[in-house]
Amino acid sequence: MVAAIVDIAHVLSTGLVATGDFRGAILTATHGLLAESCSETLYVDAIRAARASGAADEAERLSDQLRATLEALDPEYAS
């Protein structure tokens, strides 16, 4: 079930970027992250949409959040 949510959020987010709805793409990806907080795919979707919209601060915040999530899973990731 979680995998299906991630897949659907990814497809929707990608489609929204293609239509220029960057805010919708970010929201879709971040809502998908509520179901699977470790989905690198959804983080990348949200970061790409944020960058495409010119929201550099939001892209940086999402990148930091992804990095922190990965470091929490594997402390050696930071090395």
C-alpha cells in the first residue's frame, strides 16, 4: 500500500511539473512523504519542482531534510 502511494505521488508530481504546476508538484511529493518519509524519489521530485519554480530556499530546505533523513538511517552517510 505504501509503495502504491509513493508511485502515485511520483507520477502525479512528475505530471504536474510537466504542466508547469510546480506548487502542486511540491505539495503532491511532500504529501507522499507523509506515507513514506524515506522516499528519495519523492524528495527528488519535490526538490526539482522547487528549483524549477525558482524557490531556491525551499529546494535547500528539502535537500537538508533528505540529508538528515538519510543520516538518521545510516550515520556513515555523512562521512
